[in-house]
Amino acid sequence: MKIAVIGTGYVGLVTGTAFADSGNQVICVDNNPAKLEALRANKIPIYEPGLNILFDRSVREGRLHFTDNLEYAVDNSDIIFLCLPTPPGADGQADLSFVLNVATDIGKIIKSYKVLVNKSTVPVGTADKVRANVAAVTSMEFDVVSNPEFLREGAAVEDFVKPERVVIGSSSERATKLMEQLYEPFVRSGNPIIVMDERSSELTKYAANAFLATKISFMNEIANVCELVGANVDNVRRGIGTDTRIGKRFLFAGIGYGGSCFPKDVQALDYTSDEYGYNFSILKSVMEVNDRQKLSIVAKMDKHYGNDVKGKTFGIWGLAFKPETDDVREAPAIYIIKELLARGAKVKAYDPEAIDTFKLAIGESVASQVEFVTDSKSAIKGADALVICTEWNEFRRPDFEDIKSNLVSPIIFDGRNLFDLGRIKEAGITYYSVGRPNVN
């Protein structure tokens, strides 16, 4: 098939590359000259394991192309994916201006039947708005489809090529058949293509992410109770995770969720609920718990240092919101580092992939106050304590004697519960984690 992908951000680039790798002709459109230059030079602007293999093969075999010419892409495609930003406003409402403006531009261009696909995460009713914008400027036949993405950063390629399910929101039999044909190579193992109306499809994405965010915040609340009553959240997690009604995933306590999806989608669903006069009280609590949890590790530092961290140096391991990505959007490390700096502490920070994106996210004035280093040992050399914000695999099996010899005092504040309490005790390290007994 001939496909256009408008927007080469995280979702757009993975989507376009995966479709090209499955044999389709794909034209990716972006209005950022620097990004286009990099892509044409076979440089991928995001870190996503496995993406480079599909990308290089598709470019080499002439199936993946990049342009800033929207008209060219529309003329030479049958299905047009809108993979555009929908950033949240101050009130949590998703900004649809990018999606709707491009929809209007496409409407002015189309000369034959096209299927426009909302791949971006958008509020309920967006397909209707896109349809109205296009219809206002063209008499050509077209259809609008909702096809939400369910990609986990760090495993996006696997999620796309082997999806647990594909959701297609469509009221057009013609468009539905085209979408089913497009996705057929990815569901040969029997996983379902679920067809529904557009509004249900749009809400499905928000419901999925909101539910997972709720599981995370619930376990963080349980972790806080564990600390008060002397229980161990790891044991509680194992105890409830084996219940098939609950499941094992998204039950790990920590310093809150971040990233491009959960914070934005929970806010947007809450906004939509308010817009329709419904108080989604659970979601409001989820957001409140998550905001508080991001700084819970700082509260432990306050307790240890008597509310005085001024002049202390903290080595930070991990800046990305999760491992296997360079995405730092809403990462707990941002909030922790800013809070430490505001209190007069010094920070040395290391992340395997996210240093550059972190600098951009926090701004030059804040970044200039942080010492960024190129390896984990440099981050802790001469520091008063180690703070773990991201659970990268390389942090899971450290040499504890090496940590002790590099730190001024053997103290770890672990926001991701990486280490076994018994090993930490044997190593003689003072250790604060989440929802587990402290080791002193």
C-alpha cells in the first residue's frame, strides 16, 4: 500500500518505519529541516531499541522516504496517518491545533479518495472534528479513522510488529477493509483486530493508559502504607500479582510515572470528564498521588539529613522516565534535581541515553547548575549519596564495595527498588527505598 505519515516524532517514526518494513511504500512528512536532514542521512533522532534495523533496511530497499512537501505525500498515498503532537494545556485539555490544521491542509489537497487516520492520542470527538475540517474545504470522497497506538517506549518496535490488539474506529466499510488489509501481516499469530465506532476507539486509548496509571499510583500508596506499618511492598506485590484478576504488571512501587503518555492522557481524560459534567474523582487522586510521589525520595533525604541538604552533593543515576529510552518528559528526575538545586545541594548526573534530552527539557539555566558525567562511577565519586531515578539494567548489578569507596558516606536513596535488602545490609550501606524497610 501507499502510506503517508504526517509527523516524524516518536509515534510517527515507529509507525512509518514498521509499515515500510512490512512491504509498503511510506512517505514521512515533517516541517523540521534539521530533522529531515538527519533522517535522510540515516540518523534516527530518537533512541528506541531495534528501530535502526528496520529503518536501515527500509531506506536501503527504497520503501521509506522523507519530505517536507505535504502535497507530494498526499498525492502519492492512499492512507494518511496523522501522528502529530497533542500537548496538554495548563488545564489538561489536549491541544488539537496541529491535527486540525493539517487536516484542513490535506482537505485542500486531495484529488481522490483518501483515508485519514488519527494515530495521535486524541480526545473523544476528534474524528468528527477532523471530518468536519476536511469536508469544509473539499468535495472529494474521504474517510476518517481512529487507530490509537499502544506503544511502550523501549519496546515500541516489538509492540508494533507483534501487537496484542489493533483497534480500528471506523464507520466506513471501505476504510475498515483497507485498514484490516494494512494490519493483516502484524496479526498472523491470531491477535485480534477490534473494529468499533470512532468515539469508542478514541476513549479506549485514554481508558487503557488511565487504568495503568491508576495501578501505579495505587501501588505507590500501598508502598507508603508499608513504610508506616513495617511491611515490604515487594512481598505485597508478589502476593497480589499472582491473582489473575489483578495481574503482575504495573505493580512496582517507585517515584511515580512519567513519559509522554500517562501524565498527558490522564489529564486529558479528566478534562473531558469535567467537560461533560462528570467528576472522575479516581483520576484526580491518581494525579495527586503521582505528583506527591515524585518527591517522596526527597522527603527521605530530609529525614536523614535533618531537613538540611545545602552543600551536599548527590550523584544521580538515571534521567529518563524509564529505561531503554531517551525520553525525559515528566521524568521524576527533573523534579528531584530541581528540588535539590533549590535547596542548595549540588548534583552530578548520569544516564546512558538521556543526557542531551534532559538538558533540553530543564533549560540552559538549570542545566548549567548540574554536572553531567559520562559514566555511573563518575556520578558518585566524591558525592555524599547516590540517588537512583531510573532502573537501567546497568545499575542493577553494581559493585557495592566500589560504590562505598567512591561515596563520601555509603548512602543510597533508591527510587526504583533495584537492590536486595539482604545484600545491601551485608555491604554495610545505608539504604532507603520505596515501601520497604530502611537499612541502616
